Amino acid sequence: MTATENLKARRAAAVAVGVATRGIYAERAENAELWDVDGKRFIDFAAGIAVNNTGHRHPKLMEAVAAQSNAFTHTCFHVAPYEGYIALAERLNTATPGDFDKKTMLVTTGAEAVENAVKMARAYTDRSGVIAFSGAFHGRTLMGMALCGKVTPYKKAFGAMPPEVLHAPFPNEFHGVTVEQSLAVLDNMFKSSIDPERVAAMIIEPVQGEGGFNIAQPEFLRALRKICDDYGIVLIADEVQAGIARTGKLFAFEHAGVAADLVTMAKGLAGGFPLSAVTGRAEIVDAAPVGGIGGTYAGNPLAVAAANAVFDVIEEENLCARATEIGDMIKGRLTDIAARQGMEAIGDVRGLGAMIAFELVTDRQTNAPDPALTQAIVAEAEARGLIILPCGTRANAVRLLPPLTTPMEHVEEALDILEASIEAAINSTAQAAE
Ligand SMILES: Cc1ncc(COP(=O)(O)O)c(C=O)c1O
């Protein structure tokens, strides 16, 4: 029995089924490489689902965390606050889009950041409604899952959702939903389902993560900004997956040239340590009463030290530019592959910066999804030493999330593996059909 087989058996016996897992059991990782418990090497284009933007174990992060662990590891910010938290808040208040006074709170997970942003918006507006979008992913807590725009598996089996959470269509021209249609549904929603003056917040991912790396058009985000201004609705940018240099800008909303009122961040924020944040208009953040927000572990000192180092590394290593450079290379190669004869299964290649996906279809005319081919490509890549992830509401997109510190020779190696995996998966699917 290999070490992996042994862990798989122990995992099956001891760990909840509902916690989805892949078959790669990690032993160690360094920048864009990961080795499993049997010594097999992988290039990691999942980056812990957009977390290790600065690579695995960036030396600067490791030093910062080691230094902090020699001072203290936990006091609870509510009991004995510390400078690192305040310094990070100052940094986020400056770094997030929007030329207005801002404040920040730190928590631990992306879902928790979303929960707290909604709480702040409700406290500020004294309203309760929240509008999210189809295909959205905002986490697995009660409000987080209610906001998700995908039923299975996120809401299925978990009972009643909180009231006054509505979904408008996320524009997706590849699937025939235009910006105008989305805005028309939203307008109709205000006439048929909820008075806009009951809506506290509207929450949107500028690039949908789990939903399939669908990019919100800048004009759509600008239109939402106007609607929110017209009705006094708090606009929340969920930058948990797209933020922190991933799309070639520090925050993906910057591509649209408008600012949200609140920004949620997590994942890349602390480069592998659990930390999330809500940053936004000071008066909205401060609407939550003293003691109404926070948490025992919220803003953990080790994670905060890592996050402060992440921002240093982004600046020093020019990671926004690197995201664009790596993303352009991947997108260019995938576009070339998709143009080749026999590659008609690749229906779409899209992305912003180093947040790239391609969608697999059975027919380019109808764009009917091919989730089986998607799974086959992911499995082929894994067998050949490349970690990639599926995504999309129709489970037919492959997403690529390389660390922004990936050396170019590893990007090239990964693309060679990816191309071979796509070819092998398409050929074996074709043979099976014969
Ligand atoms: C856009 C977005 N929001 C929220 C979350 C939830 O974050 P977490 O899993 O840390 O709770 C995720 C996680 O994938 C996400 O992509």
C-alpha cells in the first residue's frame, strides 16, 4: 500500500464525506511546486484555491511569521490588541479602491468576511434585503450559502435560507445573457419582488470564482454602482478570490474604474494563513455596534504578520505585473490550442490577469457543457504532475490559478503538461465513444 492509499483509507474512515477532497496528499511545497507523501512532484496551479499568490512558503512570509511566533501567537484583539492588526488595517484602507475615509475589520475566512459585510450594511441602512447573482459563491456559512447562486451542493439539504435574499442573473455573453438583460431583470425585481428601499446590500464578485471565472463587464459594475447610489444600497465587492494582485491589479474592481462601498478579502491576503478582511466606507464599517462584530481568533497575529509581508512582496516583486505576464502567456497558449483542428471541445478561453479558465463543450454551436471531459482533463493533468481545478455552475470549466511568483520555466512546463492532458483526454473520450 502506498502512503497515499493509506491516507485515503484513513481519511474515508475518519473524515466527513461532505468535505470534498482531491487525491493528492501533501508532504511539502515550495513556491509553485508541491510533493505528495509518495514523493511525486506536482506544479501547483491551484495555489490552495487562489491563496498562495506569493507561492508556497515565501521566505519573507516565513520570516515574518517566525518573528511573530517568537513574540506571541494569540492574545485576542478584543483583549490585548497589537500593532500588526492596526498596520494592516491602515494598509488596506489605503490600498482598496475609493477616495473616501475607510476602516477595516479582520476576521478569519472568506465566508466570515461576507457575513460581516452584510451585517455592517444592514446596521448602516436599517434594511434587511440582500441581492446576489446567479453562479455566485460567497461561502458555506448560513448567509454565505444563502447568497450562493448555485443550489447543489451548497444549499441542498441545508433547510430554509434567510429571507429577503434574491438573485439577479450574472451577465454571461458566452451563455447568452447580456448586460442589458441582467439589468432589466434587476429592474423588474424591484417592481415585482422587493422594494429597492428595503435592500441593504448588493454583493458581487468582479470575476466569479467557483462560478466559472466569469468576468463582470466594467459597464455592468458601473451600472450597479449607479443603481446602488440611486437607492442608497451598499455595494459589496467580494474580492475573496479575485483580489490581492490575482487579476493584474490589487483589486479586480479597479478594472471597472468604480469603487464598492465595502470590499471583502481573504485567500491571497495572508498567503496561506487564515485571515480575511472587510474594508470600506468608515461610516458603514462603524455602523456595527461595539461588540457586535469580531471573534476570538479574528485577526490572528501570525496571519496578520504574514499579510503585512504579502503586501511587501507584492510591491517588491511587482506581482500585479507578473499576474498579467503569466496570464497573457497562459491565455495565448490556450487560445492557440483551442484554434487547432480536433480541439473544438474547448468552447471558450477567458480570464483576467492570472485568473484563467477554459470551458469544455460537446458542441460549439450550442455550447452544451461537457463535465465528463472536464473531469478527464483534470485527472490526466494530475497523473502527469499538474494540479488544476474544475469550476463553473455547469461543472465544465477548468481554472488555472498559478502562484504569481511561478518561475517562467515552470509556467512553460505546466502548459506542456496541460496541452498533453487535453489531447489525451479528448482522444480517450473520442475512443470511448467509437
Ligand atoms: C468569492 C468568494 N467569496 C467567499 C468565499 C468563501 O471563502 P472561505 O472558503 O474562506 O470561507 C470564497 C471561497 O472560495 C470565494 O471564492
